[in-house]
Amino acid sequence: MKKKKADNEIQKLMLKTFNKKEIQRATQLFEKIKKENPWKKIEFEVLGLAMAQSRARHANISCNDGRNIPVTYDQPNMRQWKIELKKIVNEKLPKSFVPALGAVIIKIKIYKSMPKNTSRIRLYLGELQKIRPLTTPDFDNYCKSIMDSLKNIVWRDDSQAVTGLIEKFFSIKPRIEVKILYRQNKY
């Protein structure tokens, strides 16, 4: 009920702000763009453990003229993991693939291995997705490392992501499953 009321209020505001011809023109333009720039889909799976984005490291580099320049960098193992992920994703994409310039919707499923002392029953329940990982690393850190890795491969910048879903599961086969919907052009 509240949604309908909010929608009606938005429609009233739109009619106050724009005239009917402007609204009709915008609707026609939207339909034209939707036909010319449809959503495209990519899906891939990467076997192995996912790495969550670690805290950035900072250092000062001394120049010959005595100045110190601050730099920020990833830990070496994180940098190596991102390079490997880029390589794997590049191999899975078609040769003619061009990074998206438009909106991106991403769904990431992270399958973590169970702790070593886990009972067989809990292993089974984990595979059925009846129990989920409630431990660190946080899902947003996984998302950040994956999004950063796919920059300039699947999209130009991770700011293009307009919707995202990140899920953590247990599995005896650790992996990452990624589904991406994207629009090739900005509009």
C-alpha cells in the first residue's frame, strides 16, 4: 500500500516538473535505448579459494632529491591472486569481447572450504547450503577484490556496478561463480 502511495506521489511530482510531452518523449527514448542496447550476459567459474581484499599497505619512497613520496599497494599474495584471476577470466571471455561501458549487474557466489575439524554431517549440510559461513572475511571484502580484478577486463570501472549480490557458501570444492549482466554502451 505504501509503495503505491509513493509511486503516485512521484508521478504527481513528475507531472509538476515535466509536461506530458516531455514525459512521453523520455519514455520513447528509453524504449529506443532498450532495443539498441540490450543486456548481455557473462558467466564463469573460477576454481580455488577466493581471497578477500586485505587492507591497503602504505609506504614512503625516497627520491634522489630528498623528497618522500607516499605510495599505496596490495600485499604481494593479493596482487598475485588478482593477476591470476584476471588471466583466468581473460581465457574464459570471447576473443572479441570489449569491456562494458554501461551499467553492470553482478552476482557472486563464493564457496569456501569447511574448517578441518568439521564433522561429516556439517560437511553434508554445507554442501546442501543449509549452513552458511558466518566467519571472516566479510563478503564485501571478497566483492572488492573480485571487482578490482575485473576492472578493464569485463568493465572499465567498478563504479559501473549498479546492482550486486554476494553470497558465501561452504563446499568441498572451493570456487567463485560469477554472473554478470551488462550493457555495452553508456545509455
